[in-house]
Amino acid sequence: MKAEDNSFRPARAFWELDKARRLFSVMEPIREVGTPNRGLFIHRSGKRPFSENDTFPPKSYELMWGYLEGSEAVGHYHKEVESSITRSHAEIESEVEEWNHQDGFECSSYKLSLRMKEYVQAVWRLGYMAGGTLRAFQLALHLGKSTYTQLPSMFGGYNYRPVDPLIDGLLVEMAKLFKKDDPRFDPKQVISELKADIAYLEERGIYTHFPQSYKLLCSYLPGSKAAAKASKTEFIA
């Protein structure tokens, strides 16, 4: 409908959905003692956290919200999430540095991996806002870089990083959305930066840094299909 009529504004549909989401947010069961109740995310409702249980039409909710609020609001949401990610990274890096541990990289890598899990859904939501695809792709890359630091390493890396497969999947989804929006998308620069990150982490014993998204982005390079076909033919021969 938006493609047929650019002035289309689904106000009534959005507020009906918003009302239902608020109801489900209130009904979400209380967790263990001492654990904050994480209700459904609702715009303009204060610092309500994101919830892993939030499966009630989030894509349509964000898309319609973007239509109604416009690109400026989407940009503000982007900056807000980006600032939160950067602030969380700085807090943990400072905390580990104050401990003066020789295994600073290991401590920060593990702690950052746990903290950055909180932002995966926030970035994913941005990808489904009107005009948010490119922003979400760039923010997913920023989130990936925020899962580690340049602190010294003693033991050679922390292999358990629960956020890696989550961000890897997020990057794959956002890259596909962005490629659909812009078929001319050239990921050469992104691949170069991602390759450097992968090499840096592999030197420290971490081999889970986004293999699927790296593979997908490489497939978007000009001539990649022909090169893959030639390689397969050579292997069979």
C-alpha cells in the first residue's frame, strides 16, 4: 500500500497493534527474584528493555512506526542505540583496565559478549523500520566490533562468546535486506575490515567471529559466482 500511495499512514492499524503490545507487556510473567521483568518493547515508553519473548508482530510494528514517525525519528533511534552500545563498551573496558589484569583481553571479551547480547534485537528492529536497512547493517558491524577490545592478552583468547552466532545471523539478515534494497551494493570495504577483525581474533584463539556473514558478503563481490564455479570445476577435476 505504501508503494502505491506514498501518503499512506497506517495510524489506526499501528495504534491497535501498539495497544495489544502494551497488554502483552503487562501480562508477561515475572521472572526469578532479583531479575527485572523484561516486557515487550514499546516506543515512547521510557527505558523499557528489549525482551527475548517479544514475538508479537515486531516487524510490522517497527515498519508502521517508521512510516508514522518519519526518517528523523528512525535516525534518532539509530543514534540512541549506537550511543548505548559505545557507552557499554567503554564501561566494561574501563572496568577491566582498573582490575589491572594481565588477561585483560579474555575478561573484556567474555564480559562484552554477554553485554552486547542485549543490543542484537535493538539493531534487528532498526532493519525493519522504514529507511532503517542501511543504518541497521552499519550498526550490526559496529556491534560486532564492540564485542572485543585491544587490551593485552595472556592466555590467548576466550573461546566462549555467546553473542557471536547471534550477531553473525543478524549481519546475514541485514546484508540480505540491504542487498535487496540496493542491488549495486559493493561490500569490498566491509569485507576488508571484517577480514582484519577475523584475523585479529583468530590470533587470540577465537574462531567464531561471523563466518556466515563473511561468506555471504564475499558472494556479493563482482565475479564471485564465476570464481566459485571455476574453483568447483578444478576441485572435481
